[in-house]
Amino acid sequence: CSTHGIPGPEGNHISDLPPLDSPNPWLSSSLSASSVVAPVTFASIVEEELQQEAALIRSREKPLALIQVEERAIQDLLVFYEAFGNPEEFVIVERTPQGPLAVPTWNKHGY
């Protein structure tokens, strides 16, 4: 088999290449005439930011009772899988994303 465009012992195989049927993505418009985008309102942006801020606060502030339930669950898993003192068994706890969070901001307090 020869490289495309370079004649080999079998001859030039450019004519054997399949035609390019796919359109050039750089020349096509990203928005088609049939797609309609709903306008974004100021109220919807404010509402989305309030939801993100509330999600950020919930992610930082967890009640002590919930933390204790999670710690007990981790301890139960360690006992069940006999992971205490066993370097081959361990428990990894991760938070699942609950949607977009607001960007945390730190305010400088003048003391």
C-alpha cells in the first residue's frame, strides 16, 4: 500500500480515495435558520446567580448532625470492608456536584 499522492509500485492511488462528502465545518454557520434561541432576560440572569449563591452557601455550611451521620457511615464502611489497618482497603468520600456554584468572594474588612 502506498501513501496517498505518492506513486508506489502499484501506481498512483489518488483516484481510489473516497470523495469527501462532509461539508467543511469552518465554512458552515453554527446557527441554522431553523434554530431559535430564546432571549436571555436580566431577571433570569439574576435568578440564576441567586441560585448559584445559595448552592455555594449550602456547600460550605453543613449542619453538625449531617457531618456526624457521614462520619458514622464512613466508620461503618471501614468496619464492613475490614479497612482498619489494611493498606489495600480505603474509603474515599467525594461530594457530588449539585449544579453550578457561585464564585466564592472574600471581602476585606477594615479593622
